[in-house]
Amino acid sequence: MLAQACAASVPVERPESIAPHLRSPATATEGGGSQAPVRRAAALPDPTGREEVELSSFLAYADARAPVLLVARSTRSRAAAARAAAAPALPANPQLSVAVGPRFGLGGTGVDVQASFTQQFFVAGERGLRLTAADRQRDLTDAEIEQLRWAVHCDVHAAFHRALVQRDRALLAARILAFQEEVLRIVERQIRAGETAGLTLRLTQAEVAQARQLTVAATQGYLGARIQLAQLSGWPVARPPVPVGEVDAPREPPALDALLATARRQLPTLRTRDAAVREARSRVALADREAWPQPTVGVQYQREGNPAVEGPYHTVMGTLSVPLPTFQRNQGDRARSRADVRVAEAEAAAALSLLDGQVALAHSEVTSAARRLLSYGTEVLPRFEENLALLRRSFELGEIDVLALSIGRERFLRIQSDALDAQLDYFVALANLERTVGVDLWRDDHGPEAFP
């Protein structure tokens, strides 16, 4: 949510087709199967080039390079393997058997030969059900990947704003250090003029040392936020990204009823649970059908070596063998597949029943954080520099002593620091609400928004 997040971005297609949860619900159809306009993302930034990255570009980079997503996308090979296993038209390879041996009799010795060729067949449509089960596994894998994509999107969203807040905190610490150094120079001039006591100098030097420590800590906090951002997105940690932009003013979220309706349509978790139920049911149908017998058809040739004048006898017979499903009727797989359906349905029901409470809680947290941040108003925070200048001027004119100066500076610093804490809480809560609802509430490029 940066004021200039996409000012210099070059729009290109995303690495993958946009998932439904990344579309604007305002343009979605009522049934959730929308063909909404595809949202275009910025070109992927080059980690070997400039380190400054805007949010829109960085979200696209994380979507393409995040380590957890690379691992998740590799699981598609399992679904492909399942379909490859189900692809053969016949359940087993044909079998050829040959037997040769002598025949001993009173009239002499002959040679017997026996040869058979058999092939097992599907007769109950098992192959089609295996292919369907493989397709449902692929759909479940895709849904799980989309769920993880959305989680990464929200995590990077929060981490980017956390880095911006840490940057502002580091700038604040640097400004306090500069202010303390200015005060120290004033005190040194007063000492040389004999206008103040040496204790004032000691106190001011201590304040400068403390300000330096705070600056080091704030700078490290900013670097740590950048490194975390790099880890989440797959950016090289040796050159952590520098987030570019300014945070927007806080806004209260849309109405709870609208968010609940959107979550039921768009939330990737619900899509994943539905896909898991469909996949489990396809396994039930396959397990039931695999209980049917699979007949084996063949042909058998037999040569009986007759040592008599008549010569050998030749016999050709067709064969059919069918296993009788008396004891083994695929009971184990059928029971396990039905248990998987019950578990998948319970998980889907639980996710849906918990959704209202999760959205309501996340909504209340964003509302509270926005009101906290708005409570600081538009007058107090922008006047920080002015307030420091007034403090310095009053101290320089002798209107306040160094102790009053320290107290006043601490008051203004605490207000600024509390405002940054509230700002961070707001953006973390907002990212959590977006994760719970399944859509971006406000576009970072300030284009048409999901919620007006």
C-alpha cells in the first residue's frame, strides 16, 4: 500500500495464470466461477541490479521465486506420476509360458510341447476411474499450491510494510541522534562561554551515547526486516532488497458481511478443502470398482508326442480364468478411502464453520489498529521536526534546562515510536485479514480496488 508503488512498473503477465483469489471480487460472478479481467503485475526485478524494489514488483518476484512455492510447484510431478501409472490400457503385461519335455511309452519316446498366452483385462471401467482419481489429485495439488501462493503473498505484503516501518524507525533514531549532537554543540559553546555547569555537558554526552545505541539497534532492525523479506521471496540474502515507497494512511476495513461473502467465494483454503473432498470421493469409487474381478483370457497350444505311427497330437484351446471374490474384496482400500472422505468432509465443514469467527476477529483487529493509528491525528506526528526545533531553541535561549530538554525529547520520541508500533500493528492485522478473506482489500498500485 505504497503511494508510489507502481509509478515506474512495466506491466507484464504473471508467471502463472492469475488464481481466482487474486481477482477483484467486484468483477466476479455470483457463483465464484468468474472470468474476471486478469490483473497484470509488474516485471520481475533483477536482484543483480538495483536493490530498490517497489511492492508490486516484489510481490511478483516472490510469486515466481519464493522457496516454499518452488517446492510446492514441484509436487505437481506426483500428480503427473499418478496419471502416468493409470494410463496403461491393460492392468498387466501379457504372459507367455512354454513347457517342453519327453513322453516315455512302450512304443518309444516322444516330445510334448505346451505353450500358453494369457492377458488380464479391465471389465469394470477401472482404468477410467484411475485416470479420474489422478485428475482429482492434480486438482488438489493445484489448489494446495494456490493456497500457499496466497499465504506467501500475504506474508510478503506484511514483511514489506514491516520493513518500511523499520526504515522509518531507523530514520527517526538517526534524527534523534542528530538532534542530540546539535544540543551537545550548544552545550559545548555554553561551557566555553562559562554559561553552564560541567554536569550539563556530562548529561548531554550520555544522551548522545544513548542515541547512538538506539540508532545502531534501529539500523539492525531495518536490516533484519530486509533479510527476512529476502528469505520469504527468494531474493539473494547477500544483497537484501531496499523497499521503496511510503505507507498509506490507515483505513477501516469494509463491512463484515461483505468480507464474509467474499471469503466464502474466494478463500483458497475452502477451495483446497473442496478439492480434497472430491479427490477422496474419487478414491472411493476406484476402490469399489477394483473389488470387481479382473478376468484373464488366453489361448493354449499343446503338442503330444505320440511315438506310434499316427504321429503327434495337436490341441488348441481358449482359456478364461476369473478370480472368485470370496475372501478378498479390496476391503482395506475401500475402508481407508471411505475414512479419507469422512476426514476430508469434516475438515471442510470445520474450515467453513470457523471462517465467520476468523474473519470477524481479523476484521476487529484491523478496525482497532486503524483507529489507534488515526487517534494520533494529522497534527501531532507531522510536527515532530518542528517540536524538536522548538525544544532546541528553548534550550539555547535558556528557557529550559537540559533535564527538561531530555524529558521533552523523550515525550516526543515515545509518541513517534508508539505511532510506528501502531502502524506496524495495522499492516500486520491488514495482511492477516486479507489472508483470511482471500483477496487484496486495497490495491497497492491504487488502481480499481477490490472494495471501494
